[in-house]
Amino acid sequence: MITSRQKLILKAIIEAFVRDAQPVGSKTLTQMPYLKFSSATLRYDMAQLEELGYLEKTHTSSGRVPSEQGYRYYVEHLVTRNQDVVDSFPLIDEIFRKNKIAKEHAVEEAIHLLSELTNYTALAVGPSSNQNTIKKIDFIPLNEQEAVVLIVTDQGHVQHQNITIPDDMNINDLKDIIKTLDDLLKNRYIDEAIQILQQSFAKKEIASFVDYQTQLLNSFIHAFAKFAEENFYLSGVTNVFDQPEFHNVMHIKNFVEMLDRRELVKLIGDHEGLSIRFGSDFHLIPMENCTVISVPYRISDSEHGTIAVVGPTRMEYSKVIPLVEYIASNVGKLYKK
């Protein structure tokens, strides 16, 4: 249990260290107007906070820096949302106002803005379409050799797949095939459609129409697999490299590879509200000295996504938290329109 005075001191040390990336000593604290205590009192409380595990010394003569335990206590009990962040909200509002129809583009732009406003790495995991059902399969001829197949879900998502029409096949034959597939897969879930196409009876359904049915089915399976993938948006990967914590070249390499493999998607919190996770929560070397702040958004009982920011543990929490919360709330509203 820490005292009210120690809470003030811990808050002051963390926010000073976030700002300057320098260990904080009692002399620095005495210059803060809301810490009108003697140097001896401050040194005593800093020693107590260190003993309790909230602060660490980098070496014998240095000031203190926050430990991960100190950061945890700060975000759970002491952090306040920076009111100046509200000044950035109109920029976010404008993105969603001008992209009411192009939802995916709105999310992509919002994530890019989030990375610029925070100077950290921002990402969004969009709603998976696995639980969408197929509303219609149709096609548009481009010329005598090519056509685009359109797959529309009950949520209004559209996927397209280009196909080549063989010389010995006419448009009416293709129309019959698409009609058969439409009848076969209408009102089926996306992942269910993939299974149906992979089963032998689906091949028999269209085998009488065309010899290249295996290639055609594979193209459809590929199109449905795109639906099954989670939409993933990433911006500002190099932003974190400006931070002292990322000056190790091997650390940078591991971090970028982890993002490229999308391993972080599995680690960005749950669907129950604001989540703040620290390095020891991940058990991954690239995530040492890192924090992930994430907020979910919900479209329906079966569809949800997440907005997140990845940065050093020495993160500007009071600024990042309200920005992530505001963008997540707007993304949820966007999809519900």
C-alpha cells in the first residue's frame, strides 16, 4: 500500500521520464509546484517506492526510473486523460465524415492519423467476415476472354475475383456455372462455403459445364479465403525507432519481422474494453520494453475489431488512451450506419 504522497511522486516521476527519457532525481521533483516537500522527504519516499518495486535505479548515483510494476500501477490508478487531445478530434471527425461509404479507407486513414498524432505504431484489426453469409454471386464480362466474379455478403461486403474464359466456352456457359454456384452457396457462411467448394459433390455440380472446373473452384476458394482473413491496417512502423528503447539493430529487426508475421494480432487484448498490456505479458523478445494499448469496437454479436497503438513502455499514456478510445468509437459507428 502506498501513501497519497507517494502516489503523487510516482505519477510525477513517470510523467517526467515519459517526457525526457532521463532518470528522475529529487532535485527535479522539488521544482514541481505540486510537490512542495523537502528533498529528504522526497528521497525517502523514492527509496520506499523502489523497495516496493515501483521504481528502479539505473546505477548507484542516478535518479530513478519507473519499473513495469510502476507503469502498471500508474495506468490502473493514476493516469488522467490529456484534455488537449480534444483539439485533435475534429481531424478524426473529418476522416469519418468524408468516408462514410468507403469504410475500409476511413479506417486506414484514421490509423495513419493515429500514428502521426502519437508518433508510435498504430494498427487496426478489422472484423473477420467468417460469420457473414453469402447474399449473391454474380459476374461482369470484361471482354470475350475475361470476366469478374462478384461475391456479396449480407453485411454488404464485396469480394471480386478475375477469371479467364476459355476459347471453347461462351458467356452463357459461364452464366450457368455462376447460377449453379449462387444456388449452391447462397445463405451459407463464408467458412462453410469454402468447405462446400472443397467437397467433391461441388465439382460434380459444375463438371458438366466446363473442363477447367478445378481451376475455377480454386479461384473461388481463393476469393472466399480473402473474406476469411482479418482486415489488417498498420501505420507508423518506423516511428518507434526514434525512441531510445529501439536503438538496438537486432531489436528493430525482430520487431519488424513480428509485425510482418502479424503475430501481434493475437496479442492486442480482448473484446471487453480498454486493454493495456506490457512486455512481460507477451513473452516475446521484440516486445520487451513495449506496451500495447488497444480498444475494441463492436459491429454485431459476431463481428468486432480492435484499434491499437504499440510503443515503448515509456509511452505518453494520457494522450494515447483518449485518442485510441475516440477512434474506436467512431469506427464502430461507421460500420453500423
